[in-house]
Amino acid sequence: MTIANTTIFQRGLLLHLLFWFSVLALLIYPSLIVDQPLPVDYYRNSLILFISLCLSVYTNRYLLLPLYKRKKYILYFILILISIAIISYTESIFCNNFINSFIFNLLFVIITSFLHFYRNTYLENIRLKELHDSIELKLLKEHLNPHFFFNTLNILYNASMTNATILPNLIVSLGTMMRYIFTSIEKEKVLATDELNFIEDYLNFEKIRFSDHIKISFFKNVQIQDQTLPPMLLIPFIENAFKHGGANYNEKLEIDITIMVNQAFLCFEIKNTKNNTNSKILQSTGIGIANTKKRLEKLIPNHQLIIDSTSELFSVYLKIPF
């Protein structure tokens, strides 16, 4: 039994105990509000009724409801009526009222069956939502890495066509980044310091490619070394700056990146200039950023993300609480 199933079982057991305690309390409540003690027969009949209800409910729950779930409806209704009749008849031997016992037990079985199906439907919806979210997150995560590699391969191809002398250094730098990606892909979270080191490797990669055509300002302030965050969460915003900012070698691209990590939050800010060719591109609609937005909404719903675009400047501000 998994931890999740154990938790569900324990909560279900607690609900059952609370439910039957409430039923028992209702049965003995009249004896608490009268001035004179009730006859012994009242307590005996209340106890017999309580046992009868338990037998009816759990006979239905564990023996007969499986027939209903297998769509054997006629057999289920026949057996439930027979079982309640037997239990009610046994109860009537002591209480001398078969009809009332039968109706009361039947109503109780109907109510508890409804509660059972309602709870199961609720738990199933939660399970399906969690499964859907986990699958979607996995797909988003797996999609980010090919997106990163396609962009990088395109960079290598362009370098081979324009300046082949820098290609060996680019390949070595790419190998370093690939090692990090392959080791972090299966992890839910990585150290923020490791993610920042990866970002620095990527910036060095781009510096080799752009050479004198780029000015990068990178500032980081890490006050806490053991804070964690989902892997590859920041890199799409940085990729976006290089891809759409001014990567045409005709105009100098300027990128300012600031990352602060403390005990309470991670603060990430990036600004990049936009050249005339790419100034009309709405950067926030890129695949990488779109997927990152979805990951943020699911993994860190209380994050703060501000994206601003003007004719000359594109900026992203992201605050992630720990």
C-alpha cells in the first residue's frame, strides 16, 4: 500500500468512526434531555437498531455494491431487499416492528450508498486531475529540452556557415550544458546554484557566438545555497532574449540579467534591447515561454510574473517564493 493509499484509508476509517459515533449520539440523545430516566427497553432497542444499521450498511457496502458496480442492477436490488428484510426481521424479534425497521434500514442504506458514491467520485476526480497535471507537466518539461536543443543546433549551423573557427568552442560549451540537462531532467527540483551555473554556461556559449556583437551584464546574489526550484525554469526567458532581441549581427545586443536568491524567494529579471528587424515580434508568445508559464501556474501558483515589451526594450520580471 502506497503512502497516498494509506492516507486515504486512514481518512476513510476516521470518517466511518465519526459517522457511526454521530448516529449513536442521535440514538441516545433523547435520554439526555428528559427529566426522568428512560426504560431499559429504550437502550436495548437503540443498541439493536444501531447494530441493525451497521449490518445493513456494511452488507451493502462490501457484499452487494460490487454487483451494482459490475452493472448487475437487477440482482443487486433483489439481494439488497432480501438482506435488509432478513436484518429487519431479526431486529423485529426484539423490537416488534418489522415494517418500521425495514423502511428505516432501507433509507439508511440509500443515504450511505449515495455518500459512498459521492466520496468515490470526488476522490476519483482528484486522482484524475493529479494524473492529468503530472502527465501535462512531464510533457511540458520534455518539450522544453527539445526546444532548447533545436535552438542550439540552429546556432551551431549558423556558426558553421558564418564563422567556423568558433565552432569547436561552441561544441565543447554545448557538451557541458547537455550534461546538466540530462542529469536534471528526471528531477522535480534542482539546487538554485546549479541552475545559475547552467545559466552562466549558456551565457558563455552565446558570448562565443556573438563575440563583439553582444554586451551581457549578469549579476547574481545568492544568500542561501540550498534553495531549490524546478529545472530549466529560467532559461527560456534568456533564450528568448538572444533569439528575438537583436541576433542579426548588425546591431549590438544588450542584455541585463539580475538574479537574487534569499531565504524567502528567488527574484529574476532580464532586459534586452530589440533591433528594428525584430521589434514587432511579440516575444512572450514563444513556445519556450508559453510552456514555462504553464509550468509556473502548476508548480508555483503564487509566483509573480511581469512581461513588458516596448519598441526598443523587452523585459521579464519573475519572483518565486520558497
